[in-house]
Amino acid sequence: MRPLLLLLLLSLAYPVMAQIFKYTDAAGNTAYSNQPPNGVDAQTVDLPPVNSIQRQLPSDTEQPAAGTRSRPTHNDYNVLELSGLPTAGVVRANNGTFTVDVLIEPRLQGTHLLRLLLDGQPYGQPSNVPSLQLINIDRGEHGLAVQVIDGERVVQQSPTATVTVQRAHKR
């Protein structure tokens, strides 16, 4: 089975190994072809290998020197925090609806999404928009945070901000 698989892979790679020929046509122009023309002196062209880069992932065992910050990976965000919250931490929302903004740098990458946490639990649908709305939130104290997620994996989480929701109460 393995020899058959190897033969199949080699046959797929065969067109990649095609030879290039250089020659001068009847008008005196230099021409290139994958087949040498009949009756013309053609030279083979040796192409350099294709450039490639090996991606190096940091080792889990590598530890940064004492007092230094580890180098951020491609998933790290320099800034991830909730913004647009009142400085006193009190949100007056008579119907319990308000919006929080997310400050993120650099901007959201690839398949990453933002997910709001309300009292430590996911709230609403993940989104790529850095403005998140909360609807009909009960009055009282709540913890808010935002996560950057990739599928179900949490890439990074903001610090939790404590807010107090004030709602009008009818008697």
C-alpha cells in the first residue's frame, strides 16, 4: 500500500519537475518553453529552489529572564479592556439596556471574535464589532469582562470591571 501511495505522490509532483528551455527564435528574440523546438539549439535553464520559511513556534519550556515580559505570540493583544463605562462605575439605564465599548490593540485578528462576560458567564453572541450591547440587565452590581476567542478557545481576557446598574423603580 505504501509503495502505491509513494508512486501516486511522485506522479503528482512530476509536472512540477518539468524542464525549462531557452532558445532564440527566428526573429532573434530570446524565448522560453517547456519543450525544445525542433531544429533549434536550446539550452536548459536551471531554476533556483523556491524560497520557503519554516515557522518557528516558541517552546513551552522556554522561560523569559527574570524581570522581563515574555515576547507576545501572534495571538497576544497589547490592549484589551472595556471602555465607555462611567468613571464612578454606575450605569443609569431605566430599561436595563446599555452599551460597552472594547478597546483592543492591535485590531482583531483572523478568526478571533469578542465575547462579553456578565458576572463570569458568556453573554450574547460573539462578535467582531468592538461595541457590545447589554439588554434588560437587572439592577445592582455586576462584573463585566470581554474575551477574545478563537472558536471555543479563549485567546485572552480583559480585567473585570465592576459596574452598578441603576433602574427606575415605580411604586
